[in-house]
Amino acid sequence: MDTKQTEGRVARRQKRNRIALLEAGEEVMSEKGIDAATMQEIAERADVGAGTVYNYFKSKDDLAVAVLENVMERLAERIEDVTDTFSDPAQVYAFGIRQVLKTATGDVRWRQLLHRSEVIADALYRRMGPYPMRDMRLATEAGRFNVPDPALIWRLTSHAIVGFALGITKGSLPPSSIDEAVIRLLCMTGLTIDDAAELAARPCPPLPPEPAPRKNRMRTDI
Amino acid sequence: MDTKQTEGRVARRQKRNRIALLEAGEEVMSEKGIDAATMQEIAERADVGAGTVYNYFKSKDDLAVAVLENVMERLAERIEDVTDTFSDPAQVYAFGIRQVLKTATGDVRWRQLLHRSEVIADALYRRMGPYPMRDMRLATEAGRFNVPDPALIWRLTSHAIVGFALGITKGSLPPSSIDEAVIRLLCMTGLTIDDAAELAARPCPPLPPEPAPRKNRMRTDI
DNA sequence: ATTCCATATTGAATGGCATTCATTTTTGAA
DNA sequence: TTCAAAAATGAATGCCATTCAATATGGAAT
């Protein structure tokens, strides 16, 4: 018999639990920072026993990585259309970062989450190894354009994000100017000055429609 | 009577202890990373009781900050001469970073230490507050040249270092080209593209003094 | 030299937290 | 209904930063 014909209760519950844990993780870690977030609280908020978390995630860091991957996934979805619009990988990349910035600056939860992302970037890279970037569409899309080493793109992207996160969370980059930040990121991530300057000079190309904005459920009085 | 006439045994021991702790801290934290380093081991390596450490440093983070400050101090010493050679703050800054890079790439201990420096940059900034940058000669030197907000310089410098540390430790910046890295850092830290490009174009060492009219002309509109 | 106290040192105790694991509960097939 | 395998549980473990009550020490005053 087809074992898939009806997804058993277990499978469904597991899916629910995993999602609940990811959401709880994102919530708590965003609110308190990754270090201060306790597995206990995350478990409670996901209506799950403390030990159960470890059936789904090997460790706290592992959970954090999964949470960030989840965030990135959502980001990437908003980005992929662009590849039909632009033919220059630099443009795609720039646009991608632009999107990241717009979202990151607008969403307190992500900003706080990214705050501690050094470890995460590290873990992400270690976990991904050389070429298994199945899910990282941002990277994949860039790879479509004969960028020599797709892995490099992703690494740079993550560094850009981390660096930017450092910048805004520390307050040294007033996020008043997205374009400015983009330029800095481009420089930081290895595009040439000329590329960056040129990109900065020309206006942002026509944008694909943005999906409905998500609600920010987080307390703002922190 | 002059209480200083002979420094008592206590004062001498305290000085020794402090130094021993800083050295032990740098050693252990460099070897194992800040997180993995235990206060216990640091205390042992400094031939001191576990609790004693807290007579000298408020917390583990506090110790880490002191260790990094110590490193920075040594770095700064190698930098100060430059201020006699250059009159443009951008040059001084660029040269400073250049030195940091050269040293950091050559010294594994520092590289590893810087690796976890996100927290430290944070703590450093928190600790220093708006204007108490007495010891940060790098920043002070920059301040000599009418850079509007000296605090800003230091903040940016620390970010540059952190960012660079992320870069090399993660392997995304092959430190083959120091100059290139410098340019990226300059961009990242808020000098204008033009400034950076110009700096990149001309060889670092000798240059005619100029009034140094620094202006940030980056677009501020979205 | 001796006394004495302020100050420094100490390491055992505390508390918080990630992680583990022996039990219990649930599940789906027989 | 029965049963073995899988999943969930939360109490127990161990690690570690930090605290603190007890102890040792240095040097000033006698």
C-alpha cells in the first residue's frame, strides 16, 4: 500500500511541531536575543516538552540556524522574480540585497535576530558545505548567470547580511539611506568600486509588486 | 609622607596579577575562542584563585574587552608615528587599518580572538560611552584632524575590524590583497566611494598636505 | 616586634541553562 | 485487541559564570 496515501497523525503533528518550534524560536530569539532565549521558554511557547525540542533540532544553535534559514527562505521568495527582469548578475545581486535591507530595516524582529548572526553565518556555512545550496535561491539565482563559484556568492551574501546587521544594530549605519547601505555592502562583498558606483548611479530598476506586508506581532516597547 | 615612595608589595602583586590575567585571557581565549574559554582555566593559568579574577574584572565579557583593548593598544602604538607623515585624516585612517590588517593576517592569535568580536565591539562601545576614548589612540589621532565626531571614528573603526575579522575568518576575503581589503573597509565604514577610490588610486605613503575638506555626499533619499 | 584592621584572596556554594535519558505515551499495523 | 516501534516527556546531569563567607596578607601604628 502506498504509505503516503494519508499522512498519518504523527506526520501531521510533527509538521505542526516543527513549525511551532520555528515560530516560537523566532519569536523568543527575536525578543530576547539568541543567547538570552532559553530552550525551556521556546518549548513552552510551542506547547511541547523541553526534551522534545531535541527530537527536532540537534542543539540550540541548530535551531537558531533553522530559524534564520526560514527567514532567508521567505526573503528569497520575494527575490526570485527579479531574475526575469535583470540580465546582469550584479543587478540581481544588488536587488537582492536591496530587498534584504528593506525588509530587515522595516521588521524589528529580523533586525534583532540578525544581531547575533555571526555564529549563525558560521554555522550556516559549515552546514552547507561546498555545493548543497539547494534552498538558497538567492545564491542559486546568482549562479544562473555564470558567476564562477555559486558557493562564493552565498558566502558573500551572508556576510553582507551579517555585516549590515552589525551596522544597523550597532547604530553606525543610520538606515535612512538604503542606497548608501547597498553601496557599502557591494563594496564589502567584493564588487568593484566602479560596479558599485555605477549601480548606485542608476535608479533602481522597475520592481516586481510586493506581496502583502506581514504583520509585526512583536512588542515595540523593548 | 609620599605614599608612593615605595610601591608596596600589594600594588606590585596586583599589577602582576592584572597582567598575568590579561595574558592568560588572551592565550586561552585565542586558543579556544571566547565562549569555550573558562574563567577557571584562565585563573589557573594566571596562578590565581577562581574568584580572584572578579576582583580585577567585573565579568568574563569585561575581561574579554580588556584583552582586546590591550591588543588594540599594541596596535595603536605601531600606528601613531603616521600622524607626522600624513595630514589627511582619511590617510591616517587608511594607514591605521592597513596596519591592523597586516598584523591581523599575520598573527593567528589575534585572528582567532577577533573572530568572536561582535560581542566585544558591542561591549567596547557601551563601555566607552560618548567621549571617553582616552586610550584609543587610533581614534584620537583621527580626532586631531577635525573629524566631526571622534566617537564615530572609533565606532567605525571597530566595525571595520570586526567586519574584516569576519571576512578573513570565514575565508571570503583572501587576504592576498591588503589594499583591496582596505578599500572595502573604507567603503564599509562610511567614507564615500570617491574618497575610497581616490585613496585606492594613489599609493599610500607620501602625499602633499591638504585642508582635508571631508564631506559625506552620499544620497540620503530612498 | 607585635598588634590590628582594611583589603585581597580563596574555593566551595549557588543558580541558570543546555543537553541527556530512562519512562511513559502514542501510533499504526497485525 | 495487541504489540513493537517511534515520539514525547520532564526530571536528572553536568557545565560554568558568578557570589560570598571565611581566611590570609600587608603595612601602619604602637
